[in-house]
Amino acid sequence: MSIPILKYSLSTQNHRVNSFEYLAGEEQPKVYSTDNLLSSSEMDEVIWAAYRQIFSEHQILSSTRQPFLESQLRFNQIKVKDFIKGLLLSADFRNLNYYVNNNYRFVEMCIQRALGRDVYNEREKLAFSVIIGSKGIESFIDLLLNSDEYSENFGDTIVPYQRRRIIVQRNKGEIPFNLKTPRLDYSFLPKQFMPQLSWSGPIRSFRPQEQKPKAGDPALFLSMLNDISFI
């Protein structure tokens, strides 16, 4: 029996929340759509905008391109919405964002990139994390792209964009969603096959021979590296 999605509400009343749309003096994003395209170069701009939104500028590499999806979009075999879904479910997107994060962080990133806004609250992250854990990534992405929110703002032909161009982080000023780092902190290092030291005291360069290092002492890790170097 599958677990239903948890119910969640906005953190505050709507009239007290800063709009995700137009704010006076704020630069408005350019909307990229396949409606009324006049040239192939305009299609190139649509495709580039999709990569920039989903992968973010610091993740766009030649290896992350999806030539087959691009070809389908160029020949009107799929819609922009289908192209966005293909990018979100691609192996490259998973490698760069899913496998290096927990479900909560992955939910936050996908909402920011697919719906163009930040998560409402922790309850929303928890609700979608349950979907990922019980039904998988595909079901989660389908929920986002088939939602009324996505349809009303982007439909089938518009590339998602940040409906609110900037966010405010404590002590970090205002930065765009897409410039937020996609990876977790050191608590996720074991997932990346990197050693995680639990030693909190000073590292001494000299240790009496009769004093054996205890569990958690960096000396154990350093001695292991020395042994490996002689193999």
C-alpha cells in the first residue's frame, strides 16, 4: 500500500508573503517559449535556458547535454515540459544532485528549479520526501510537473524560470536560487567515499611508542595512509 502525500499549508497568510511575481525595481526574467519561434537560433536559446534552469550554470558541462532530447524538441516530437522532465530524470542530473544529497535537499532543489520558487516550509519538504522514499524519483517529478502550479505558470511550452529572482540567506545577502550549492555539508561525506574524522582535539606530531591511538584518533587514519604509500 503506497503512502499518500502529506498535507501541508503555507507558513503565513498569503497577503503577508512577498510575491513570487512582480516586485517594483526587481529585474524580471526573460520568458523562453516554443510558441511562435521564428528561427533555429531561438530554439537554441530555449534549450540553453532549460539547461541553465535545471542544471544551473555551475553544472552545465558538455557531458550533461542530452542530444536525443534536444533532437526530439527541435522536431516537435516533444514539448518543453517533456524536455524538462527528461533533464530532471537524466542520469547526469541524478549523479550531480540526487546521489550526493538526502531526500530533503533534493526536494528543495527540484522545487526551486522546476517550480521557480523556494519551498514553503519544512512540512512541504517532508511531504515530497515521503513520496521519493515510497514511490521513487519518477513519481516525485511527475507530481511537480503535473501540478496545477506548474501548468498555470509554465504550461507545456514555457521553460521554468525563477518567479522570484532572488532569495535572502542569513549573513550571505541576496543570491539567485541557481547559485545555491547543490551539495550537502560534511555530514554527507560517507556517501562520497571520503573519510570523515571525528577527532576534535589537537593533532600532535609526536606520540610515545607505548601509547596506542584510540578509535577516532587521526593518527589511525594517517598511519593507514603511510602503509598505503609503501604498497
